[in-house]
Amino acid sequence: MAQDLKWKAKANRPESADQSQYHIRCRPGDVEKYVLLPGDPERVGQMAQLWDEKEHIATYREHVTYTGKVGGVGISACSTGAGGPSTASALEELAEVGAETFLRVGTCGAMQEDISPGDLIICAGAVRYDGTSDQYVDQKFPAIANQEVVMATIEAAERLGVNYHVGIGYTAASFFCGQGRPGFNNYNQSWMNTIMDDMQRAGVLNFEMEAATVLTLSSLFNLRAGAIFTAVANRVKDEFEYKGEGVEQSIAVATEAIKILSHWDELKKASGKPYFYPSLLNQ
């Protein structure tokens, strides 16, 4: 999209004359209601390779957006960059142009011994140390994934026969010190040494940097969201192994989950029900 857009709007919600959003450069009609949210801009094109139809919509800053169809279902993908702030602005602007359901797809570090690099983790909720969501609501407000999105992602993982785990994650505001790693020149503070042990004992599955932002904002805005991650490290065992196969599996599961959600949404609409429940499949 051209960068010489006419920007004259209200300061509280900047958009161009054609309603292009300030950060993602998308307009109403550019984005489908089901949206995948990778962090890495390069991963958007990888996602779109699985679709039956695809169109590059915009590239600006860390945000690359594609829209297309898979199995007859409209789908979009928009990269968020790393961390809460850029994720929040992307989510807000995507919602502004029509997105309703978000599925975050990324990588993470596992903190339970039985989770190996390459395994998938489906996020049911997140510990809110992202920082960004604190700017929207009191920290006592939970970061919970939408149950329909969670169940659709589990169903997709089962259909594709991948190894997965389901549980609570920890969303940090930094990659190093915020996840219990020493900083540059081995910089450390005492509280950093207890993060992983405390969270591991609480049954938390993984470290990452975006889920709490996505889940909290979606709840506040009456949108649906979930998250799926590929473990690239086991922090307990001090192992790091980036497996491309695991990333490909998470993308495939997320894509299948969108198709499942679309089917369930059609069943809800046909039956006049606001929520999906299993016996709808028999009607």
C-alpha cells in the first residue's frame, strides 16, 4: 500500500482518508473475520502457502498482512512483531476493520520437563506479566482464551495427529530478564532467579511474550481469541532446538482450527444459539 496516504483524522483514532489504519495499513474489507497472528513477518507468507487463495494486503513496520480463503473459509494473517505493545495496536486496528476471532501462532520456551522442543502448546490462559494489558484493565482481570477457540484448536491437533499440551502460559515483557535469563554482561536481580521455579510449581507450561495481551484485549472488546505455540526450548533442561517441523505443525493446526470454528459458527447461526456446545454437531 502506498505510503503517501492523506492522514487527517481524530488524534484518538488515526486513520487515513480511505480508513487505512495507522500501523497495519489495512482498510475495511481487507481483512476477514478469522485472523492468525504470528509475530514474525516472514511467517505470514508461510501461512498463506496453505491457503487455496491468497492476496498480499499490506506491509508496514513489523506488520505484514495477507488475506485469502482455505476450504471455502475467509482467513487473514497479520504479523504483530514481538511483545505486547505492537501486538495490541495490531489487534485493535484489525478489529477496527472487521476481525472478530484471533489465533496467536508463535514459539515459546517450555518450563515443564515433559514438554520437548517441537511439541505444541495450546494456551488456555496466561499469567499477565506482559505489561501492555495492565494499560487496559486491573491486573486481577484474567487472561483467558475463548473456550470455543481452545476446543477448536484441540480438535485440529487431534485431527492432524500432532503432539500437544494444553494449559496456562506466562507472558513476559522481555525475552531475557523477564523470563529469568541473565541480561547483558550477566546482569541479574534476585527476583529473576525465582520466576521459572515459581511458575513451574504452579503448573505453568511455557514462557512467551504476546498471549496475555491478545487474550485480555479480546475479552475486553467482546472478541474471541486463543493461542498455540511451538516449543523451541526446554528451560528446565536448558535445551534449545528450533524445529521447523514443529512450527509448520502449529501453522497447520491453526489453519485447521479456523476451518473448524467457521463450521461451528455456522451451526450456531442455524440453531440460533450464541455458544457452541458438542450436541450441536448432532443437530
